[in-house]
Amino acid sequence: MITSEWILVVTADVDAEIEADWNVWYDTVHVPDALACPGVRNCVRLLDERPGRVRGMQARPGDGGRAYITIYEIDGPQVVETPEFQAMRGWAHFSDKVRSTTRTYRTHRREFQRK
């Protein structure tokens, strides 16, 4: 359940050839760096098990990678402007093999549960 008023959603389409190494880097370097930034509370990573593209991104011949989504709970949109966040942003040595989008959302503050 999302408890923050603000979330940051990062979608990443990762080439199959670097997917395993990228996941190790993401989990052991990128996420800890992100969580160390002021105003970043926590995150959850999601994986689309189907080979394919993040919506709105162009497929490249031979990609075969999968789409990942990371949802960060943040204190507000100003979090992405901090020097700490700007310093850790990006895909390091995987930049040419990952296509991504980043958006900040304010939660609608409604919860729906099955009755």
C-alpha cells in the first residue's frame, strides 16, 4: 500500500544481454543510493514477465528485454531536484542499453477494497 502523498515512477526497458547485470547493479548500487537521498522513503520494483517494451518506447531489433517499473515513495516533487538525487540519477555504464521514463505523481488519496 502506498502511504506517501507523492510517488516517483520509473519505467525501464532493458536489453536482454545486460538484464542480469543491470538487476544486480540496480538492487545493490542504484536503489541504496536512491534511498540515501533526502525525501526518498522506500521503493518497490515490478517486472513485466512478458518480453516487450515500456509503453511509448520504440523497440530495437534484437532487444528481447523486459520492462521494469520502480515506484518510489517520496516527500514531494522537489526530491528529484536535490543535489544527492541528481548525483545518483541515470543508468551508469548501462545507459545505451536502457530506455526509461520518469514521472512524479501525487496520490489521489482513495483506497478501494473488496467488500
